[in-house]
Amino acid sequence: MTPAAPLFLLDGHPVPFKPGETLIEAATRAGRHIPHLCWHPGFAPHGSCRLCMVAIGERQLAACSTAAEAGLEVRLHGEALAAQRRTLLQLLFVEGNHFCPSCERSGACKLQAEACEAGVEGPHFEQLYPDRPVDASHPDVLLDLNRCILCGLCVRASAQHDGKAVFALGGRGLGTQLVVGSASGRLGDTDLAASDLAARICPVGAILPKRRGFAVPIGQRRYDAAPISALPETDDGMPPP
């Protein structure tokens, strides 16, 4: 007889896990959504967005980097955690230039979807309106740093999946930015291909394929149909090129 998988409790619901899994890995496999933007099931935790914070006892821990243990009682929901997530999401909005009605990724954007799920109704903080460039030098891919949330998914996808080093994160604090690994700093001077995972994994509208604008009408996009918590995890929100 195969022994039963060990369990932890997520808001009182038992979640089975495999040895070595993190809380978010086990919860995702069990069909339970833990909010996140920088986590991807194919890569090691990045721990930068902090949206996946959960409470265990009196401690708050990131579900993406906390190992599942039998008998843990994990709280995902609660007013304090919800308020913290709303604040994190509002800060991401004001730190960039996110104009959802005009963004091709609207309706398929994880930032927008998590904000809707969390009940964010406005920026709350003063908008910073940073002056960031748009790089249209690549023949097939557009890079708009105004929408970048510094999740690092494209960096890890390029290095660990595509075997390239097209992207990196540089700078510190508010000066941190996504940089392109070419002598000119232009995306068109890299070996990025539209089929690369790095070109498709962006959870927002910072990296977009060209010549495919509004291929899926607004109202019919991934998160138009159902909230993000009701949908299975995907590599990206875009159809394959």
C-alpha cells in the first residue's frame, strides 16, 4: 500500500505535498491559487514581489520559498494579509506607467488580474510617472520598460531555459531596471527569438510580440472570463507565436 502524502493546512483545507515542494508548488498542484507575480513553476524562487506572503503562527513567510511541512497551518487570507497585498500591488502600479485601457496585455495581465482579485480600486499613492524608454529595435518583439515590474522572469527564462543572457536586472533601489545584454543595449542587437520563453513569459505588457495587437478581442481574454484564482497556472498569458 502506498503511504498517504503528507499534508499541510491552507486556510483550513488539507493540501498534500511531495518532499522538497514549497508551499506555493504544492498549493498550485492542488488547484489552490496563491497570489504571485515573480514565481514560475519552472524556476527557483525569486522572492521579489512578496505577493505570496502567508502567515504561519505569528510569522509571515513567502510561500514561494517556504518548504511545505506536515502539519503546518498556513493562512493565506485575512484582513492584514489582504491589505498588505493591496499595498504591494498599488506600489507596483505607481512605480511604473501602467495605463490598462491602452495596453495590449489588458485582460491577460497578471498584475491587473491580481489587483482585481485583491480588490484594488485605485493607486492610493502618488504616481511616480518614471521616464522610461520603449525599445522597438527588435523585428519581432517590443520592449516597453514603462510596464516592467522587475519580476525577473524574463531574466531567468533567458538564462536558464533559452540558454541565452538577453536580459539582466541592474541598478539599485528605485534605480533598478531591466537591462538588455547587448553592447548597444538594444533588443534588436541580441539573439532573442520570438519563440524564446523569455519573449513570452512576461506577466505584464513589458515584452510583447509585434504585429499581433488585439488578436484576441478585449472581453475574450484570459482574465476577462474568470478571476485569476479560478484559472490554472500557465507559463504565460499569451497564445504561442
